[in-house]
Amino acid sequence: MHAVKAIVEDGSVTLQEPLNIEGRVEAILVILDPEPWDAIDRDARPRPALAKASRQALDEFLHGQTAPLDPDAMT
């Protein structure tokens, strides 16, 4: 399997780097949503599980059971 950067514009795909594959191959194009949280935030449907997880996370934070993420310590 290969992952290659590409641009999709009006349905046409332009590769941003060479594939170095000869002949014809089948491929699957995965489009990454650049702002997935925007769609989630704009969706007005109730999300009880998300609301429960949010309340739990806030409660844990308020009771000192969590700490802010340290990007320098993430691997």
C-alpha cells in the first residue's frame, strides 16, 4: 500500500508526488475532511453520549483528576 498526497479539484485528481508504480493499478481515494469538528459543531441533533462524556471530562478536570496535555511529552 502507498500513501501519496494529491489534490482533487472539480473531480480531477492531481498527484503531488510520484508513485513509482508501473502499469495499471486499482486505487482507493480517501478524502480527508479538513475541518471535521465544524460539521459536528453545526449538527444540532442531540448526542447524549457526547454530552455525557463532556460532562464527565469537565467534572474530572474540576476535581483535579486530569492535567492539560503537554505536546513536548507526546510521542
